[in-house]
Amino acid sequence: MEPIRTVELFAGVGGFRLGLEAASDRFKVVWANQWEPSMQEQYAFDCYTAHFGNDRSQVCQDIAKVKGSIPDHDLLVGGFPCQDYSIMKKNSAGIEGPKGALWWQIDDILREKRPRYLLLENVDRILRSPAKQCGRDFSMILRCLYDKGYAVEWRVINAAEYGNAQRRRRTFILAYHSVTKRFRDLAEGVCSKWLKFMHKYLLEGSILAKAFPIKSHGTDYSKFWIDEMVYSDVQDLSVRQKVFLYNAGLMMNGLVYSIDVHPQMESPIALRDILEDGRVDEHFFLRKADMPSWRYAKGAKREQRIRLNGEKYWFTEGVVEFPEPLDRPARTILTSETQVGRTSHVVADPQTGRLRTLTPVECERLNGFPDGWTDTGMPEKMRYFCMGNALVVPLVTRIGEGLIADL
């Protein structure tokens, strides 16, 4: 069997590669790029090369400067940076932001290389970005892929709903070039049966539906023609394009169809089942002096605040369970995990009953990485940072298995 030559962009600590190689040894990464512009020390890249080797095919430079050296490949994968689409960032700029704009580097690579398959991952909010122009950014991405001869399916996956330990919701985007059999089959089906075919495909026939079975769907849908978009630049598109996209969709020959689907639930892993056995180091336990800050951060709030212009407003915030319930999967882990704040997880240690934060190993387990994957010499806070940026590896494995079956 021929290898599937794979290029991994924005590789982080190698979640895509780890997941694909678990699916099949046919996936062969021929080039990978990881570079964090805000950091002098490239800890994620060092972790990647510690596990996968360090040669000329592993590149730690700005993708804009090295994209011309990318070899021919069959599959392009990447979790392109999500900060400019994330709900955790105030006034997220979407595709116009410095991180969101990295989409255009992917676009340049696709224009030059035209790989047969494309697999990308981002936050669920990318479908609604930006807030003031719902659906604009994803419409632009779909249009770029349409212009380069791709059919596209997408799906928002909550990892816990498919048997994992974290309620992490991410959008997976899978595209097929016109040279593939799947593209031709899609073209034939859409041309003959239109929306009826697209609807059934999203529920049963797509690679994502087979990897993550669907139980039911809502009654609403959205439909529009991406090839009718006329724009001179992103600013112009901001005025013209607005569309509500649901959590599953298909774009074929310029026609976009989107529906809201509900998962065939699988039993998740409870938070207690990923906690480390035995003694945990003392520095993970909450200090008495910090308890008021923790309780304030986790508690409900309704307080008057003042904007920079002097305007008064009421700030409200709901309560976060403190400590975390151990009989349910964890909330989404973020890059700021363990810092005093409402998003960090605090658990009652099973051995002592005392409150503590999660350990780096526990965060690795929440994302499906082997224990100690990030224990490659980086500072402890960077281990949390890397896991906050990572994806849930078993989800990639399931998609990889679907691609192999399709081939």
C-alpha cells in the first residue's frame, strides 16, 4: 500500500501526527512546521522533535518564510491558531487578526500544492465568526477551497460525547480535491439529487458521520451558493456576507448546506478516572492564602464596574463548580490552566481530600496523549500551555481510520 504523504502545519507537540499514526502506518509525515512567534524558546517544537526526530523535514520557522520549501503531499493537516476566533478572547478579530490571518498561509500552500485531502481543526466559534458578521470568516474559507477545486464537509465535535474525558468542542474541516473519487461521487450525487443527497450524506455517508455517528438532527437548515460571493477584500466581504451555519455542513460545487445534528452518545470518561494514583507533589495543592481569590473567581457575580470612558455598567457571571465534580468529564482545558481563575480546574484529591489543581500528566490524559508526553525539559507552565493548545488525539485517530477506509 502506498504511503499517504502528510504535511503537518502548526504542529504543536504533534497531536495530529500521533493520532494519524495510531490510525495507520500509511500516514507518513514528510514535512512539519511549528513556530511560536511570541516565544524565544520553542518548547513545543523541542517536544515534537524529541518524539519524532529532528531533521530537515521538521521546521521551526515562520510559515510565511518557509512555505515555499513544502514538498508535494497527499494530505495537509493542521490546527491553525484559534485565538482570533475564540470566545475566550474579547473582541476577537477573526480572519483579520494576526493569528486568524494565518489561514492565508494555508491558502497559499493549497494554491501551489493542491493536496488530495485537507484536514483542519479549530474552535467551534469559527462557524459564527466574527460576532458582528456571523459566518463571514468560514464563508471566506469555503470560498477559498471552492476556488481551488475542493469539496468540503465540517462537523463540530464534543470529545466527551464520543467517549473521551474532556468536554472540548472543536470544528473539524475535511476537504477533498476534484482528483479524488469521493469528490466525483459527491458531484454526481449533488447534481442528481441536490439537497436530499447532501442531507443524507451529512447524516450517514460522510467520513465525519461514520467516524462520529449521528442520532438525530434539528428541523432548521441553511443553504446558500458560495460561488455567488462577490468581494474585493475582507472588509468588503464584511459588509456583504452574513450567514448562520450549523454544526454540520457540506459544500459541493459552490452549494453550501448546513444542519444541526445530535450525536449518538458514547459513555465518556469521568474526571476521576484520569487523576493520578498515589501522592501528588505539594505545590499542586491550593494555598490557604489564595482561597479567597479562588472562591471569588469561581463564584457568581453581579457588580457595578466602570468602562474606560467612565460609563458604568453591571457585570454578571455565573457560578463555576468548586471543586469540580469527579463523576463527569472535565471542562475544556485552556493554556492558563492552574492559574487562579474561573477556568482552571480544581479537584478534591482522591488520596487526601484536599483541593488541588490538575497535574501536567492529568492534562495530557484529558487530551489523549501518553503520560509524560510534554516532559521533555520545558517549564511546567509550558506543559499546561501546550496541552491548552492541543487537540484530543483519539478524535484524529477516528478520522484517520475513516480516511484509510475511504482510500
